[in-house]
Amino acid sequence: MFSRFLTVLLLCVVTLLAGCSFLRTASLPADLLVEDRFTAINGWENDDLREAWPAFLASCEKLKKQVTWKTPCGAAHLVDASDTTAIRTFFESYFIPYRALSSDSPEENPTDAGLMTGYYEPLLRGSRQRGGAFQTPLYAKPDDLLSVDLSSTHPELKGTRMRGKRVGNQIIPYPSRAEITSSDTFNGKVLLWVDDPVEAFFLQVQGSGRVQLAETQETVRLAYAEQNGHPYKSIGRYLADRGEIPLEQASAQRIKEWLVKNPGRKDELLNANPSYIFFREEKISNPAQGPKGAMGIPLSAGRSVAVDPSFIPLGAPVFIASTHPASNMPLQRLTLAQDTGSAIKGSARVDYFWGFGTEAGEVAGKTKQRVTLWVLRPKSSVATQTIR
């Protein structure tokens, strides 16, 4: 039965039938990571690498069984974690930096001008029961949502994940955001009810967040569980394309201000993004830790980034050279590629995790600037191969 189902899905991929909703990672253009020197990295000598070290060790716990990571991760435990010079020497001894060229730049003249945005973990108010102000549901992964990684049986389709639902002998797209939020027939399992549909939308954009329960004042975490298979569409660009706000000013704060002035167009704007995120509830054992990213590792504020794993492998150290939002103050530091995001596409593209709470959210909403990236690869993995 399952093999027959897979055949149907594969036919959808090959023939691109409209009845299927799928996400596929982009094919890799050649030479988008160029070997460089540590002395060429802006700010490498000035970063306090002790702040990034715990995040690196956490990545190593996931990577240490891989051949290329076995040696550096084994040696990492011998490094004095209190000595930033020793940590710097470790990276220079076991890694080679590669400067990332933008996959969006012209092939004949590639540049290293990347894009950095920011994200954070928000706090919402919610309840386990619907009532009063708590009218906006946050759903668990539905039982009828099919999500299949086709590379498990067809390696040539690596990076292809299909999502949809089965109706009889057909696989059809899963409901879009508009269909989920406006339909009385959507029969999803509600985890929590929150008091603000706009904040619920931005919770989905962030991918995870915390909710303080009105009944007990307990705070729980809602973590990413699945996605409905529809592509992410920027509502900031939607407004800009219609002349509502300039694209360069389309921050979360500006969008919320627009919604306050245009409450009657709320559904129109939010539904312009058909992507919808489903969650799972988690207890918060350590409030100082961030949510778990794509590697299953708690994110570290200021030291974790989301990347496109088609270009930058999860777990890799990534040095970023940029500026603080709305400032010329340098932001140059070592981060770890520990997360992904539906809007994070390209070789020179990162989403910087600012942490938890209102202050982190304000900074994250303003983060949209140029960045240069250096991906650090273990020497054993680049001795005989070129990145392609």
C-alpha cells in the first residue's frame, strides 16, 4: 500500500501535476564557497569565541560520528573553554574558512553580498479553553497531513519533501492558511487558544514561541511540528507590491502598525501567506535556553543562525560580518548553523537568532542588512574535494 502511495507521489513530482504540493531544495550551482584565509575574515581576531563555544560543542554532539567531524570534535574536548585564544587556535588548526558567494548574484560576476534577517522567540498570552479574548487557535500536526521524504527510496530526489492529503485515490494539496482559518470544517486538534491573531501569525513566522496560560500563569513552549506544504510568501512584500509601504521598511513592527490602521484588511494580508505552521507543546526545563532548532539543539541567542542546508551544512560554524540593525556598529562573530527556515533560501543567507522576549523581537524585526559569511569546514573534508 505504501509503495503504491509513493508511486503516486513520484508521478506528481515527475509530471508536476497540480494535485500535489511539494517543497524541494534547489540544485547547487558550482563554486559558491571560495576558500579563504582566517586573516581575511573581518573581526575574526576580536570575537570572544568563548561565547560561541557551548553552541559549537552542542553541534559536535550531533556531528561527531561523521567521518569528517570525528577528529575536530574529538579534539574540542581538550580545549580550555575559558581561553578564547586557545579556542581560536583550535579553529585555525582544524578548519578552513570558505567565503560564501551569493547564489542570487550574476553567474558571470558573483559577489559575497549576502542577506541577514533576524528571528526570536516571542511570548503570547493563551488559554487551554476557548473563551473571552482567547479566540485564535494554535493547532497540532493534523492526522491527515501527509509528509514524505522521497529521498528515502529515491536518492536522486534528495531534498524533496511532499506534503498533502489523501482523498480517495488522489493526493491533493493540504488546505492553505485561508482555508484553515476561515473554514468551519477544518478538524484540527487545538493545542491552545491565544488572544491575538496577528501575534499568532508572527509566532508561525518565527517557528516557535512561548505561551503564558491564563489559568495557571504557567509558561509553555510551542515548537515547530510541521507545515502545510504551501510556499512561504512575505506579507511585507505583499504590502510593498501594492504601494502600501516601502519594501525596505517592511519590518514586523511596520506591518503591525499598518494592521492597526487597516483592521478590515487583516484577513486579506495574513492570508497572502498560504503557508501554515503546526506545533507541538513542550515543557520549558531551562528558561535560559532557546527553542530547539532543526538539529534538535536548543538555540543560543546571538550564536545560532538559520541557513539553507542546500548550501551550508547544519552544524557548521559560520562567521558573520555585518552591522547591528539601524546602525553602523559592527556585528562580527562566530555563529553555528543550527536551524532552517522556509524563507531562508540561498548560499549567502542567514537568519540570526536574537533570543527570547520583547526586546529580542524589536531587534529581530529591524534586522535586514548586508552580511558576508565564512563557512568553516573541517580540513579533512576539503583535502581532496571542491565544494560544488
